[in-house]
Amino acid sequence: MSFKKPKPPRLSAAAQPWRESHNTPIRKVYGRKNLVLLPQIDVQTRSNAFTHGAAAQPKAQNQASPARLVPLRVTPDKRLIEHGHWTHALQVCIPVYLSLLRRSNNLRSVSRTAAGSCQCPASARKLNIRVLSMEDIVSITVCACRPTQALLALGYFPSSPVRPSFAFDIKMLEFASQLYLRSPPNMTAWSSTLEAYLRGRGYQLAGVDIIRRKFAKAKRYYQLLVAETEVHVRKYALKTRLESQVEDSGDEEEWVDDDEELMDGDYLAECCVLCFGAVAEHDDHVPADVIVCLDACFVQKRMEPQHSSGHDAPLYHPRTRVLTDKEVKEAQVIVESMRPAPAPRTNTTEPPKDDSVETGMKVPSSVLDGCSESFKAADEKRSKASSKFFADTGLMALLCRHDKVLWLANMTTPGERQYYAIALLLKLFRALPSHLTVGILYDIGCQLHRSCTKWDFIPDYMDRIIWGIAIFHAYGHQWPCQLVYHPRKCVGFGLSDGEGCERFWSSIQKLVPPLRVSGYHQRIYTLDLQVDFLKKEGMMELGDWLRRKWDTCMDKKGKAQGVLDSCPFSELELDDFWKDQVATQTRPLVTATVNLAKNTIKSILDLKEHSKTLLVDIKKLDEAIAQGELEDVDEVMHERGELSAKRDDIEAQIRRKMGQLGVTDKQNLKALLGNKYLQVRMQARALKDRIQAKLRDRKFELDRLNRSYNQVSASERRLAEHVQTQVTRHEPSVVKSVTRFNKLCDDLSELIRTRKAPRHAVSPLKLDQKTIFSLDVDDPVWSDKGLTGEDVQVPEWLGNDDARDGIQAMLMIARCREEECYLQREVCFLSAWFVREWGYMEDCLIQCGLWFNCGFMHIPFLQILVDDDIAYYLKRQKATLLLQGALWARSLTGSTLVDVNDLNFWGPASSEFKAALASHFGARVEEPEDAESDSDKSDGSNRQEEEDLLESIEQMQLGGEEVDSIQEYLDLREAAEDRGRDEMGRSPRKRMRPLSDD
């Protein structure tokens, strides 16, 4: 007998109030007939928020169901908690780190014995921590009250700020930090190599890949500790200097108590010494006081995190170069509010509009439209990085002319939006004094200038801006645009090329793979570290940069002066030729339309009516003057002169337009309104003007290519290929215009043959497509026979080679003179900055009670005060500053850029500079293998001469010449320098050979 289990009773709709209120059916689990899932119900919390919970039991029909107050449990973000712990730990670890540097002599000999112990009882909780180094793995025990400080005092850095289980040797962290500033960061390779190395020495680690995350976190926050310490000491130095200035002046209003305000005033000087090392008045000899360049890079992208995990833990560099989201958003609101939305596109073809020059611009609209079509960057709608797969699509950088990064903007849009550039410019102008002018080089500088003028994005700063285009991107622009915006033709840019951003993108190219998959804050932090590293590395080479630029400027100026001296035209004549060329080639072109002749005739009729009106007014004034009824005769005569000048201008326009039509004053213009011959003739004339303009542009663009036939360097070849590619891009449009012009010539010949043209009309000469690019002066393309009644005379700047060469030489000399002013001012800024920084160091060391021996080999203390750790750190910074000054003075000595006597006023004595150089180069001499490695790589370096000198000194030692004293070293160095100069004429491979004894 089978037994069937009875079904549970079904409740009616009235007995199921939860079902009616929520309209959610009761669900049954598949395969479990007796298991019923109750629907979700809304539960109101104390904060009036709603959540979902399961209904427990059905209630009676008439029983009310009050809202239950169920507290929500919000899980805190562990990353934010850890960030807070790290922030607090790093601030309290700064004094400990400074003390460690002093006790260990800058990490040379780290003592593993505790410098002090906490006051906790013996029964307090202890932490057992495994410490990894390059030599071994040890276990140490520290008190749990302050583990980070305790480990740092022993020369270790933890992987966690509160209860660390691992710590790492600070020497190893410093080595890894320096390594990954010069190579792509790869924590996986480092940790796996370290694990394999330690296991090979017999040390065991539980598990596989257990230290990668811990080591990455320890290195990250160790680098942050180093940066925070540097900023902390810098604030101390600035406050000490300011305090001494207030005491000397007695003016307490000069005191600045805000640390952020104090550091903001020092920001630009920290970015670039040559641009912002001092503040000077505006120099009238050079229009631009500061020259910067802008560019975007869509290679530095970051992928969208998986599962929409959002941002990683916060991590901020104390001197970040990246704009905040708020600053970018502010610029975005300005651009989008000032610029109207684009009109929707329609399928109807609009008639061509007459070309003109927009207000505030110097080139026609057709030229700017052509430049916009040539560049992807000008098209904001063009997608260069998919925002679907990338959270951050690229970077935009603002650099000075010395390739020093001022600010970066993180881009999140698929295309290159203009508000990123506006945000960077706003940041720059708000940090600059109000009297300084700025020259801006941008690959689409003409488009940014057009937008800022048309939509008034930055009205407060437009009168302080000189716009230009980067020199390598200039050849992608139209030739009229190059006449106005090219840095070698535009006044104010000297010999700046505007390609510093490209060099910066190349220097951080190694960061592309790791930053592609990093977190948001980690990416920004890594970029800040790399920018800070490049800035410090470049500080040592500022003297070489100034010397090299000065020599290049003098060489180019000398060559250009030689061409100018042999030119048959005077400099004033060449200047007139250049102005005529700019005016002619930037003139708006007439569009070859069907109604061109009709519109021209109507324009002539309107001008004639206006001329008659002016003539009537002039006659009335003449009658009033003749009758003598006027009180102020001078004012009336002035008014008559203005009317006469205006009428003369109108008559000149009438003559020019009638010349274009090819008619005389005796002909009835109204009768010619529908004349077919004039219609075709005006079209042919306008089309030929365009062909001539394009051929002239091509001729001048190819001038650089024709002059570089004897250049053999790779950079010149690449530039010549780039120019050739950009120029040949326009050849199809020229051929198309020639074909259309020849068709119009055939139409004119047919009208003349059928006697539908005026008497004595002549058909214009057709153009040959095969010889059109020969650019011969006698080519029919320059003859307007049959179009105007007379041939156009070829101007000197087009048909005379001597005039063209003279114009180029004149422009080059003008830019070299500007470059001289820039370099001389930058040397003054460099000197002023060094003197000020040297004074900072001396004042701070005196404040700390420390007497500093400039030989920086020993540290004699007069007394030990509270600031002895800061004093040691300042001592190291002063030694670095002394070495920088010595290298700068060494590079500038012997150059006509500076007076040797001016170097004596920098602060340190010449003996101190010599001692610093001896210690710096002597350390390299002691390691022949490293010196040889540096020499192998010195061929492509900016310090070629320095490396050759080091190699010569090394060869002297290898040859048996020993250096027993500094003076003997200096004597040998001078001898090696003389011998090194003789070797500079040899090839790099031959310079590697040992020097002979002769």
C-alpha cells in the first residue's frame, strides 16, 4: 500500500498580504517541492534608507505590518583604512628616517641595534616579523605599539603600517627604487628573482609568490617617505630663510604661516631653474618671457578595471604635477558653456562661402580649415583611445622650453579635447606674475588660437600669449599658416622647437606596459616619481645645455650673416620683400563660382554709388569753405581729407575689380550682368589664382628639402622625408585644379570662336600637368594673358633666388638674436637661483648650530641640537648643490655666454668647486669597469665631452700614472683635457683606444 504525502494547504489571496503588497510570486526551488522561498520585502532603516529582507511568516489579513527598523551594517573600505594608517605612520616616521640617515651616514653603515626602546611593559604584545634582504632572511621581534618606527630605526621598512608580518632591508628598497626609475617597473620579476635567490642560499619561504604584493607595497610607501622627507626639510629651509628675512627687515607682515602657500611660491622654481629661478621685468627685446609647449599622448593609457572595482587605494605625491579632476572640470565647463553645440549635419550641400580673415586672426578661414583637416588632434570627435576599454585614455603635458614638466592633465575622453589645454594654460597663468608674457607652441596652435579668439575661453590672458606651432608638426600645416605660426618665422620664439613633449613621451615610454594595468592613483604616483627623477637628473646638465645652445646659436648666426653679407639686397629691402610675401600669401582667395562675375559687377556698381555719394559730400564742404561761413576751418579741412582718402580707396577697389573683369569704364556694367564670357573668365581667373598660390606654397615648403641634399644625419633625413610626404599630399588637388582650369580655357576658346566674346578677346594659355611642378619663372602658370589683359609681374621674393636666400638669412639672424637674449637671461636666473639656494643652506645650517666644511668629507659639529638630523640632511643637499654649481661653472667657463668673474660671486670659492669636482670624478676613477661602461654609452649622450675626459683620465691610470693628491689630480686632469681635445677629431671607436705616451 503506497502512501502519498498530502500537499500543503494553499492560502487564498486574502491570506497572503505580502503577495499583494509586493506583487512578487512565491518561488519554489527546483527539485524540492516542499521548500518555498518567501518574497523580498522592503525594510526601512533609521536613515530612511531601504533594503530587502525575506518575509518571515504571513500575517492575518487585517493585521498591520509596521515598518521594521533594521540597522544596516556598512563594511568599511579596507583600502581607505590602510591609507589612513600609512598617512599617520609616514608623518611620525620622518624624524626617525632623518635620524637613520645621520646615524648610518646616508645608509652606508646601518646599525641593527635599537636606538631607543618604547616605554611599554614587558608583558606588552610583541610582533614576530620576518625581514628580507639581499643576504638573508632573519626574524626579529618588535613591540606592537609602534612597529613602523621601531623597524625603521633598525634600517627596515614594513609591508604594513599596523601589524606587519614582513619587512625589507631599506638598502634593498633604495636599490630597487633607483633601478625602477631607470627601467620599467616589474615587481613580479624582482620578487620571483629574490625568492629564487634566497631559496638557492638555503632560506625557505612558505608558499609561492608570497612577497610580491608585500614588497611592492613596501617600496611604494618607502618612496613616498623619501618624498615627504624632502618636502618636510624644504619647508623647514624656506621657513628658516623667511624668519631671518623678517628679523632683518622688522616687517612681520612678510611672514607666511601657511605651508601650502609657501610651497606654491616655490613650485615653479623647483620645476625649472632657467625659466623661474628668478623674477624679472618684461624684456622688450623678446616678446615672450616664458616659452612652453603643449602636446597629448594616447599611448599612456590605463585599462578599465575588472568588475568595475573603481579606484585603488589613495596615494598622493607631495609635489604632484597632475591637475586635479576639479581643475579639469572647471576648464571643461568654461569651454562647453562658451562654445555652442555644433549644428546638426544635413544632406544638402551648402554653397561655397567667400574666403575671409576672421577677427583677431592673421590667416584666412580656408587655411585654418585646411589645417584642421590635416591633423587628427584638431578633430575632437575622432576616437584615438576607446573609453569602453580604457578608464584613462592618455596624458596632456605642459613643458617649458628646457623640457621640464610643469603640469600634466589626465585625459579620460576618446579624443583630444581643447579643455585639457585650457586647464593647463589656466594653471600656468594663475601661477605666473601678471606682467609676464607666454609663448605657446602646440602642434595645432593655430586651431587653439582660433577657438580662444572666437569663443573667448581665456579673455584675461589673451593679450599675454604668442601662439605658434611645433617645428616638426609645422610641415603638416598650410603654407600661409606656417608664415604666421612657424617658430622660425614668428617673432618671439628664438630657436625653440616646441618638441619637448615628444622627448618627454620618449623618456617615459618604458612606463607604458606597467601603467596600462595599474590602478588610478598608482599610475599618477608613478608618473610623479618619474617626472621628479627626470628633473633631478637634468639639473646636473643645465650648464652643458646652455653651452651647447649658445654654440649652436652662434654657429647659425655666423652662417646666416655670411649669406646676408653676400646678398645684393639691403636688410631694409629684404624686410619689405618679406612683408609683401606674407601679405600676398595670406590674402583670402576668391572662390571660383558660377555667379562670380555677376557678384563682382554688383559689387562694382555698389562701390560706384558710394563713390558718388562721397563726391557730393566733398563738393558741399568745398562750397562751404569758399563762402567763408565756417568757424572752424581746420576741422572741416580734416573731414574733407578723410572723405577724399576714403573715396580714393573705393576708386582703387573699383579699378582692381574691373581689371579682374577685363572691362572698361565706357562699357555698361548692367548690360554685362548675364554675360557668359565674363562668367567663365572670372571662374578661370579665380581658379588660376588658387593654382598659383598652391604652387608658391609648394615651392617654399620644398626649400628646406632642396637645401638638405648634403645632410647625412639621420634626423635630417627623417625630417626631409617628413617634409616630402607632407608636400606631396597636396599634389592631387593641384592636378585636379589644373584639369578644371584647362576645361574653362576650352570653354573660353569656344566662346571666342562662336563670337560670343568681346572683340579682340584672347584665350588664356592652357597648363601642362607634366611640367606644372617644375616651378619655372617663365612657365605659363605665371602668365595671366587672356584673363586680365596684362601679365602679372613676378615679385622678387618669388622669382629671385638671392632675395629668397636673403629673407631666410634675415629671419634666422632675428631668431638668433632672440635666442641670445633668452640664454643670457637664463644664465642670470641660474646664477640668482644658486646664490639664493646657497644662502638658504647656510642660514639653515647656522640655525641648526652646525658648521659645515665645504670639503663635505667630514661633519664637525659645534653642538648637538634638536635639529641635528635635519642639519645632516641639509649637509647632503648642500653637497649636491655644490656639485651642481661646480659642474655648471665648469661647463660655462670659457664660453662667451658669461664672464668668468661673475662665477666668483656665486657663493662658494673656486677651491670648493675644484674639491667637489675632484671628489665627484675621483669616485669614478676608482672603478674602471663602470667608467668604461659609461664611455661605451657616451656616444649618444649630451655629456660626450665629459665622458671623453673621464676616459682619458682612466687611461692615464691604466698606463701607470697614479694620483696621490687633489692638486696632482687637477694637474693630470688639465693635461688629460688637452690630450682629450686632440682625440675629439677621431671617431668614437678610435677614442676608446688607450692614449699614447706622446
